[in-house]
Amino acid sequence: MQSKLTQLKTLLNEIHDINSSAALLAWDQQTYMPEGGTEGRSYQLSTLETLAHLKFTSAEVGNLLEELLPYADQIDPDSDDARLIKVTHRHFQKSTRVPTELVAEFAQTSARAHPVWQQARAENNFALFQPVLERIFELRRRYAALFAPYDHIYDPLLDDYEPGLKTADVQAIFQALRPQQVALIQAISRQTPPEDAFIHQHYDEQKQWDFGVDVITRFGYDWTRGRQDRAPHPFTQGFGIDDVRITTRFPENNGVSGLFSTMHEAGHALYELGVDHALARLPLAHGASLALHESQSRMWENLVGRSLPFWEYFYPRMQTYFPAQLGKINLDQFYKAINLVKPTFIRVEADEATYNLHIMLRLEIEIALIEGSLEVRDLPEAWNMRMKDYLGVTPPTDTLGVLQDVHWSMGLIGYFSTYALGNLISAQLWESIHRDIPDLEDQIRTAEFSSLLGWLRENLHRHGAKFEPQEMVQRITASKIDPQPYMRYLQTKYGAIYGL
């Protein structure tokens, strides 16, 4: 069976290389590609993704998997080889349902949609984006229908990002979470908010960049295996476990947004860079799911990056970068300002207490669009109504509303719930980490992150995609995804800040 396994791995290596090449072109499109290159790039991505799909769904791969499945049942079920066979077979079964023509059309459509979204967002012109967005949702509905029968048409889309999780599972988690978060937000709203005007002034962009680089270097980001660039919407892209790149942006008159984006994306990158090299160029060589990925980005951004111990070390350093803006602002003022709870229009700028509500409304809208109970042309109105219902604010423009996120332009339907699920998982992991590293806060106070990163590498990162998300979380924390640790975290943190 070893020769058969070697044959399979060789094929999977080649498919990985094709997919990585497509990812490199997609990264370039969002960072350096000239605007006029969109049409050609759409064909290039379509060709590469078609080749990868054809190669993966070939009879050769299918026959090898059928021969290897009995072998996988005979060896250690947690071994790399057993998991590789089982996970690849699952992907194969799903991929063989999808016609190659649909793969090509979707790749081409999403590549063309991205610059249209950028222009629509810049011009506050939803009508410009509407036709291509309608096409994207039509293609996603066709894709989902290939997996009938299902409990819900949204299930196949969610499964692409959270293997094994159902729409009903996520809805049940959110139904338990929403009233608790709303109650906390209401309690906070009755208190006097901290002053944060000093955050919203001009901060030199290069100094913001330099300070962010200093922070994530201390986190453990390996610059020999990564780089940072600018993008309209920050993202992380890996081309293999030794090349994982991040991007950031610096909104005007905000001294911390770029920093938190940098920390967030570094969290994603640290996960990918920590995958065991034995899994390189295989379907296991990435995060277990998008929620597990978000648990890492949100952990480094918020549980570390917005914590008081973190700023006890880094705030004096930041003051040296920005003495005019922060020289007369003490640590307590700064800490409370960066943890201000205030409903906002923009998800990526949302505080920890309100962030999940942004995700819940997006999930509702996505499900309605896939079901067909909501039409794309009615999306701006539906968005604004839900913003008013969930957060008590109405975006004055579509740029600050329905056009703010990049995901739909890239065809990432089924993705949004992973952000909130990642928040929940981050708090579950955090409680486990504190049990194993009792002096964690003292280490963070001295900018010592090696124990934290080492714990994550040992317990999560090295396993890549060997285990489904619910199984991975249960293995580490002895519980499936649970909203209560996150609520304990929020109530403790904001109870102290707001005197609740």
C-alpha cells in the first residue's frame, strides 16, 4: 500500500502546486496587479482552477483512494496517513459532484467581480456591483443544489469553510449568544463612555507600519517565510507552509486600526506557518477551518493585542513613535479608548462586544439570498434595516453599509459565520492556555510570547487540517464550540472597564 500512497501524495503535491499558483495570482490581483489586467487574470485563474479540478477529480485519484480506504481503517486513525486518506476522500466526493464548467465559470466571474466591487465601494454605487453579485449568488445556488438532499441549501456552502458543521448548528449557537451580548451592550450603554478623540487624528503611516512590524515580529512572525503589503481589505494568503503573506491598511485619522489589522492577519499567518512540515503540499497543510483560523487572528488581535498586560509593555514604546498624539495620554486612558464599546457601521472597526452582531446580520442576509427569499436588488435596504435592528445605527451610504466587505466579490458565500465562531473558540482556547500557562499575563507584560506560540503550535497549529473543527476544539478544550467562555471573557473585561 505504500506505493499506492506515494502515488496519491505525488498527485496531491502537483494539485497543491497548481492551487498555490492560482493563489499567487489572486494575491497579486489584490496587491500589485495593474487595473487593466483584470480580464486576462480572470482567464488565468479560470484555467488553473479548471486544471486543478480536473486533476483532483480524475479516475486515477478516485481509484487510489478506493484502494487506500481499507488501509486507512487498519492503521492509527490519528496518523498523518490515515487522516490524509480520509480527508482527501471527503474532498474528492464533494468535488466530483461539481462540473468542471461551473468551476471555470465561477473562477472567472469572481475574478472579474473584485475590481467592480472596488469601484462600486469607492463611488458608493451599489447598482454598479449588483449585476455581477447577482451572478455570483446564482452560481453559488447552482453549486449548493448539487449536494441535495440536504437539511438546508446553505449547508454545502458552510461546509466548504466549516467541515461537518450545519446551518442549524450555527443558528443555535448564535441564538444562545445574541441575547447575552445584547444585554451586555445595553448595560455598557448606560455608563459614561471613555474619551477616544485622540485616536482619531493624523498618525504618520510609515510609523504605524514600523510599530506594527515590531509587534508581530515579537509575536513570532517569520519574515524569511512571509511579508506584509497593503490591500483595500486586509487578508492573509499562503502559497505553502513556508510562504504565508499578510496585508494591512491604514484608514485616515485612526492611529490603531492598521495595527490591529496587522496583528489580526499575523495571527492567521502564524497558524499556517506552524503546520507540521510533514504535511507540506498536501490537503492537510492549512488550518482546520475558517473558524479555527479566526480563533487565531482574533486571539492575537484582541485577547493579546487589546489586553492591559500587552499595553503595559507596548504603550510607552508607542508613545515614542507618536509623542504629539499620545504624549499626554496615560495608559488607562489609552486602554479604555481602544476598548470603547460603541455600535459602528464598519465590521472590521467594531469593538469586541458588538462585533458578533455584525456577523449575525450577515449570516441572516446570506441565508436569505441563497434561499431566494431576498433579492440582490433589495440588499441595501435589507442591510440597513438589520443594522438598525441589531446595532441601532443606519449606514448613511452603501460604502459604509452593504459594500464594505470584500467577501461576496470573491464568491466567499458561507464564510461570514466563521468570524463569530472564531471569537468563541479563541476564548475556549484562552481558558485552556491559562490553565497550562498560569503566568501568561506576566509573560505578555514583558512581550514574551514564545510560550503562548509554542502552546498553540503544539496543540493546534501542527495538526493542520487533520481534524474537523468541532473535533479539534473538543480535543483541545474537552468541549465543542461553546459561547459561554467568550461571554465570561467579555463580562470580566468590560465589567472592569465600565464598572458593571
